[in-house]
Amino acid sequence: MKILLVAVLLLLQTSPFFSSEQKGQPEEFAPEEFFSEWGGSGFYQELDLPGAEREEVVPYRNRWMTGWGRAELKAILENGYKYRHYVKKRLAQEGLPSCLEYIPVIESSYKPLAKPQSGKSVGLWQFMENSIENYLRKTKWIDERRDPWKSTDAAIKKLKANHKQFGDWLLAIAAYNCGAGAVKRALKKSPQKTFWALAKNKLIPDHAIAYVPNLLAVCDLAQNAEYYKIDLPQAFYDPSTYSPLDDFDSLEVKQAISLKALANEMRVDEKLLHELNPALLYGVTPPDEEYLLRLPAGTRAAAEDAIFCIMLKGDFADN
């Protein structure tokens, strides 16, 4: 009888109907499952873009894993915190891969006024002047490529258009770097319609070949920082977090107003006004068109009064 009872108990314990999950007990894992080959802990988070495990990504990941590489990546992500929250939010709202947040790491080190020596591209997302039609505006007075909010929205539109055209995110990202025309021509020459095939056969420029695996390496490290034992800022979008540039007021201005004069009249930090309005090339609103001026949160009424006083004094265009 005792033998029969023991057998029944063993059968019940091994039955799927009495699993630890259904009994409300946590599953047990061996301690070694929490440690990676890099010495980090925790489980690996799969990316929402494919390819991070490929050998083409390894050299770029190893580069960022060096001492100076870690320090550089941490500094870029920390310095860009003012804008990263907006980028994360917009990607989440549009249902786009979170990995796209790291394109500005590669493009501009998350600096909204970044401009390479060539001078052909500008801003967080490094738009070239010949590629901004239907996305951004550039006039004598303003360059919206310098605006992190407008350029982020423009980059999202462009990436979505690329993805619609090619049906593949890695090809869409490569097209962002070297142009949709270059990718389209390369695909015509390749039996395999993948980024990796184009890269292997050198059908796209070298900078585009390096661009995608470098992006995957950065995203992999940022989203699996604990696994790789690397100290980096929070990777995923959290609606409860706050950036000092997340909230602002706006006011439509119909004449040239100097940010310097406005800051003095409002008694606010001039640097903050410039940060909120980086598209203004000379720190002055355009004299020949309406311009939506960004202001520190809660200061719209004060700005209206300040502009009225500036115009009475006649120094509205004093820069």
C-alpha cells in the first residue's frame, strides 16, 4: 500500500496538470542561466530588428566593448537624454522598431547641431539638403534639420517610406544611409533580396555596408547592457520619465524677434530659448513669415507681454 501511495504521489508531481506554473509557484532556474559569457547577469533581450547574432556585427560590438568604446557610448546616450525621450515616444507611437532610436548615435552622437566637415548634412538625423523635400524646410532664416523634434518626425516618415518600398527594415535603414535609389539598383543586381547579400557582394557603398551592423551592435549593447556588463542609461521608453525639454509652450510670432531680447525681457535663460528653437539660424524669428516659437512651459502669457514691450522699445530685431 505504501509503495502504491508513493507511486501515485510521484505521478501527480510529474503530471502537466500539476505543473509549478499552475500551482502558482515560480519556475526554478540554475544560477548559471543568469550569467553571460561577458560576465553580466540576466537574460538576453532579443532585439526588434534581426541580425545582431551575425558574425558581421561582432567587430562593431567588440569595438564598442573596449574601454574607450564603452565610455563613448555612455557619454553619447547620456548627453542625448534631452532628446532621446521624444525619439523613444514617437517610435512607440508609430509602432516602429525601438532599435531605430540608435540611428542618431551613429549619425550625430545625438547632437542636434552636428555638422560634419563636409557640411552637407546637419542635425540629429543628419539630413542632407537635397533630401529634405516633403520632410523639412530650409530658408535664409531657418533650418529645420537642426530641430530635434521636427527632424525626428521627418526621419520617422522617411524610414516608414523606405520600409514601405522595400518591405524590410534592414534595407530601409541602409536606404536611409545611402539613398533608396542606391538600394533599389543594388537589389536588381542581387538574386538574394537581403541587406546581407548586398553587403557581401559589395553592391552598396562601404559606408552603408558598415552602417547596419554598427547600428545593430549599438542597439544590442544598449538594450542588453546588464547582459554585457556595461553601464549605460535606460534603454526602453518609459512614459513616466521626464526630460526638461519634453514640455514647452508655443507662440505664433509674425515679426523678427531676437531670442536675446526676448530672454532679457522675460528674465529667462537665453540658452534655454536657443535649445527650444535651434532651427533659428541667427537667433531671430523670420521677419517675412509666421513662426511658431517654442517657450519654456507656462510662459506663453509672459512672452506675449515681453514681445509687446520689445516692439514698443523698437529693439525687436536687436540680436
